[in-house]
Amino acid sequence: MIGTDVLLPRRQRLWNGIGVLLVCARFQMAEIRSSWIIIAVTVFQPIVFLLITLLPSADRSAAAGTRVAVGVALSVSWAATAWGAASVLRRERAMGTLARALAGLVDARLIALGKGLGAAMLSNVWALATLAVTLIALQQPVSFAHPGALLVGYVVLIASGSAIGLLIGSVFVVTRYGAQVSAFLTFPVILLGGMLIPSNLFPPPLSWLSALISLRWLQEFLVTSAVGSPNYLALEVAVLLTVAYAVGGIWLFGRIAQKARRNGSLDLY
Amino acid sequence: MAASTSTEATLAGVRRAERLWRSRQIIRFGFLQYLSANPPAIVLATIWPRLIFQTVFWVMLGYVAAGSDGATFAYVGAIATALTYGGIAGMSDVPVDDKFAGTYTRLLVGATPPTPVFFGRGVAQLTASVVEMLVCLVAAGLVTGQWRTMLALIPLLPIYVVIALSMSAAGLACASFCVGKRAEVAIYNGLTYLVILCCGALIPPGTLAALDVIGVVLPVSHGLVAVRSALDGGPWLAQVLLEVLVGLGWLALAYVLFQVQAARSRRTGSDSFS
């Protein structure tokens, strides 16, 4: 999986890696722009979630609106991550380039990570634009007390999405039913991540599970940053979980891809 | 003369028997196609859990928005929205599978025209959607503590089946839109979200007039009014008939659109669906 880059000096390898990451991110953004699924996830879904959450609610204050808006933004970000990661390798398989991507000179994890990064960046921007327009149309006030902290939270969100994308991408290397698997993952995480449903409503085992989802902590950090005093402890937990996802994703993807290459079974999926 | 009439009657009988055989084969193929794309292990491990989580999510969102009454309201509606997975998204895959496999040309020159083929294959998706709805009714009802409402809904299941039929009719019409475009994902997701938003499943009717106006022509809306009214001991038949009417409207639209698409493909040679 390392390729011939191992012969280059460490700094050169780092720059090459960043270059591959950015090129793949750019490719994925170009591909997403021509894909209709992104419209479904980043345009239809935020509008529907926002209306379903806000309209029946009696509390339409700025604080409540902010909590809902952040919850919807994170839910949509997660759905886009799951679908984005799914589409990355599904497209490779459909085009017959999966085996080449996984057996090429460039580390396949950089390709998957870069594509996940591109998907996460573009889908989050589209989702935020949709949310802004819908909130304005509904005349729903929201708070932006600490814009800098919100930006930091979003950078961690995109990093987290890219790392999780690598984990989900691993599934696509071993099964042809990856689309069903990624679709299955959408609602459990939205439900247990506490983005729209407070996690204190869950029984203890589920609330512990909820604590392992970075989006739950990002929700807390983004909401507290938007309404007043940012909870940096929540941000730190989210960063730690993101690092754990990335390490897990790099290990799992590498291991699964290596096994598939060794068995020569890539074209079977 | 008598011999000729007897021969015609025999021929008509043979043709009828052949049509019946073809219909059974088409429906059977639909089930085989469904099982090939969704083997039992995948249905049990991903599709059903996903729909259960989705239903539980809507119920809990109802609870967060409006307490226990909100949860019950959302539960009754969320069961119906579970039908969108097989009835709209799954149904759209019926012609799209031919699109990807490049087999639409064969359907165009086949003895049975594409429209009845798609209608017949859709039976599998309709059946799957009803099974998925029942799974959500029981599992989400137990998980969210809505078992009293669940038991009260059991006698009303025939109304949900009517909703499933009208949903599948709308799904077929949606599928026919997917034939001529490369935007099937956006088209069926668009209709799915429109149904979830406008049919009064999760947002009470009367909250936003625009949603109610759109909901009048969508599946689920009238059926759910009937279910909620029946739960309160009120009249329900008129709304069920309206739901049937909406379903027939969508079915007619699906038929016309499939016919138009097939005629256009024969005329222009656009067999790969543009």
C-alpha cells in the first residue's frame, strides 16, 4: 500500500501526499456537482428536517432556532458524509477503476481520504446555504455569538466527516451492498448523535454509545458557541474522537484493501 | 359457422391463458429481481433496521416538539412514511434497473409492452413496502412505548394497505419520470420528501397552508386523515375513497407516461433513456 513514495525524503513524501489529497478532493467536488444525490441530501433534506422540527414546535426563540439549525446542519452533514463516502468507491467500482485505485502506486487511503474531504466540504457548504435560505424564508432568528469558534467547529466537522468516510469506504471494498449499509447508518447516528433528539432521552447504554459519536460533542460546541460561551471541552472530545476515527479508518481501510489485493478479489465486488 | 366460433373461442382462451402466464412470470421476475438486489441478509441487517431507526427518530422528534401527544401523532404518521422506501424509492428502481443493464431495447420489442412489465415487476416493491410498514409498526411501537396506539392501529391496517397502494401508484408515476432522465435519485427523493413534508404525517394539517394544498394530491394525506379520524371514533370512509381516487390518478399518470416514453423511444431510438 505504500508505493514507490517510500524511496523519497520524508518532506517530499508529505507534500506529495497533500497534493494527492487535494487533487482527489477537487475530483470528488467536480463529480458531486454533476451528481443528483447531493441535491437530495443537501437541499431537500435540510428543508424537510427544518420544517418538521420547527413548525410543530411552540418555542421559536433565537436559542431554540439555533439549537435546531445546528442539529439539522449536523444531521445533514452526517447524511452527506455517509452518501459521499458511499459514492466515492461505488463510482470507482461502476467504472471498473476500483482495482486500479487500490493497487496503484499512490496509497489508496490518500485517495479515499481526499475524496471524502471533497465530498464533506462541498456538501456542507451547500447544506449551509440551503439552511440559511430556509431560515430566512421562515423568519426564524438564530444566534452567531462567536463566529470564529463556529468556523473552528466546522473545520473539525469536515475533518471528522472525512475520517468517518474512510471507515465507511472500507465497507465498499468488501461488499456490493455498500449502498444499503451506508443508508442504514444514516438514521441511527442522527438519532443517537443527539443532534435533534437530546441524548438525555436515551436509556444509559444508548447514551454511552452517543458519547462515542463526534457529532454529539460538535453539536454541544457549536450551539454553545452560537448562543454564548463556547464549550471547548466538547470540542476537545470531538477532536479526540476524530483522531480515533482517522486512525481506525486508516488501519481498517489499509487492512481490508491489502486483503482484497492479496486474494485478487477486488473485481468480484 | 359453429366450428369457426368454437375455434375463435378456443384461441381467445389460449391467448387469455398466455397473458395470465406472462403476467405471473413478470410478477415472479419482479420478486427475483428484488431478492437479487436485496438478499434476505441485507434486508434484515440494513433495510429493516434503517426503517425502524427512521420511524423511531420521527416519533422522538414528535416527542421533543410536542410531548407525548406529539409522539403519538408522529407514530401514526411515521408508519405511513415508512412506505415511501419500497413504494417510491424501490419502485423507481424497477425501470432504472433496465436503464443500467441496457435491457430496455429488449422490452420495447418484447411480446409484452414495457408498461405492463413495469407494473407487474412493481408488485414485489409494493409487497416489500407493506412488509416494511408492518415491521416498523411493531418494532417502533415497542421501542418508543407506543404499544397502545399500535394495538389500536391493527384494525385500521386495511386503510394503511390502501395508502400503500396509492403510494406505489405514485411511485410508478415517479419511476416513469426517472425513465427519461438521469436524475432518478433526485426525482424519487424529491417525491419522498414531499410526501413526508406535506401529507400530514409529521406536521399537523393546518400548520402551513401551502403544505396542505400540495398534500391534497399526494398519497397518504387522505388515508392518514381517515386513520386519525377512525382512532377518534369519527367517520373515515370518505377520506379512504379520496385516497383511492388519488391513487388511481397517479396510476393513470404512470400508465400515460410509460406509454409516452415507450413511444418516444421507438420513434427516436433513444433506448438508453436519454
